[in-house]
Amino acid sequence: MRQLLLVVLVLLASGVSGRAAANDPKDERAIMATLEAMAQATVHKDFAALEKLYGDDLTYGHSSGATETRSEMIDGFRRPARIAESMKFSQTNIRIYGDVALAKGITDFRNGTVGNIRDSHHNILWVLVRRPQGPFGWQIVARQTTRIDPAIEKR
């Protein structure tokens, strides 16, 4: 209970209200540009770009239940056998609360390791914070991934 109260007080102190106002289309474009740049940097193994797009304080919750930091995640992409062929976004809904944005939608990946490339379909919640060090004025600080089971999706 104390932790919940603390979170609410911090949000109030930071000027974040409980409701999202109408999004500024410029911010929405910058947020999508951040996600698209991250996808391209992932595919092309552009580690310098990934380090700018992801905040130092990143928390990445995988669909497997594992959690990684920014350095753990980027180091995983440094392995020569790890391949990301594509990453595409759809059904993305963006809610902006001051300097914090939530982008939730479907992300389709084609990735894996040499000789074991697979397609996967995920529902991902991206949390971004407005920061000047982000190339588009935003940095990704959290990513929570849920794998979508094709059998369930067809229901």
C-alpha cells in the first residue's frame, strides 16, 4: 500500500495526470520514429543507435519471463549468430502523459539464430520518456512483451 501511495505521489509531483490529453501529432510521429529507428537499428546491428534509442535505465520484460537491462539486451544482439531480419509494427495505440508515453500494439519479428530463423507475433507495451538525448526527443525505458499464440488469436 505504501508503494502504491508513493507511486501516485511521484506521478502527481511530476505533473502526470490520471488522464491522457489529446496527443500532439508531432509527439506521436516522434514516438513512432523512435520505434521505427529502433527496429532498423536492431536489424542492422547499429549498436550506437540502440544505445541512444534505449535509455540507460531500460527494463525489458521478455515473453519468456526473463528480464534484461539495456546492456544485457544490446550485448545479446552483439552475438554473431543472432539475427533480426525484420520488425514491423501494427495496431499501435499511443497515449501520452506529459513526458511519458505508452505505445501498445502488435510487433511482428523475423529473427533467431543462424539456421533457425522464425516468425513471431507479439503484443508489446513500450514505455518512452521525453529526453533530449533521444534522436527524436524520446527514449525507450521499458518494453514488456507477450507472445501471441496463433491458435488463440484465430478465435
